[in-house]
Amino acid sequence: MAVKARSKSSKLTFLRLAYSAPAPHESAGEEQVRRFTLPATKALPFVKLRPDDQPMWRPDSFWNVSATGKRTADVQLGRAYARQAIAAMQADHNSDLVGWILQDIIRDNVERAHKTGNTRLSPTVRGFLMEVSEALAAAR
């Protein structure tokens, strides 16, 4: 079997790709990954994750809270949850978080009203809303 040797005179041409990395302030890297994977949001105690959760999956519910039955404790729990949600929103660079939580609060309230006939907001929700309102007022 004869092997054909390459001639040194033949030139190989390579495809060159022009690529310039974005400037650090324009990088969509870590910040975008953090925004889409929501690590701080998914760690919140009232967020219910899907079974076998994956980084890019949206949680099953952003409001999965069981009341203690003690009004004062539930209001304080709601306030603590709001502070944690605001911190997670800032950490994940996710300005939609409070809106997602409010959607699930409404959904939960409608489901509870359908089952029990009670349309009142729980003390936990009231505490959450009071803390978010106070944080918005203080930001002005």
C-alpha cells in the first residue's frame, strides 16, 4: 500500500472567525445566568419548586405558605417573607419577582375562596403587602 506524502509547497487554508468578546459591562454572562436560574428566589422558604427542579425551570409556586393560626405571628412571618423576597429580587436582578408572588397570592386566594367561601386575605399576605408597601414608600 502506497502512502502519498503531502507536498510542502501546498498551502492549507484555515477559516478564520472574527470574534470580539463583549466589554465586561456589556457581558451577558454571569448576570444573565443568575437572572434566568434564580438561585436566590428558589431558596426562599415560601417558594415551592417542581419535582426534580432544573436550573432554568420556573418554580411551581411563588407563594406556598401555611398559616400558623396566630395572627400576630403570621403578620410577622409575612413581613419577614417580604424582606427576603426583596433581597432575592436584588440578588437575582429580577424585577418581576414581587409580581410573580402577587399572582400566586391571588391564585391561592381564589382557590381558597372557592373551597371555603372565605375571601379575606390571610394575615401572612397582609404582612407581606404591608412590608412591600413600606419598602416602596421608603425608596422614594
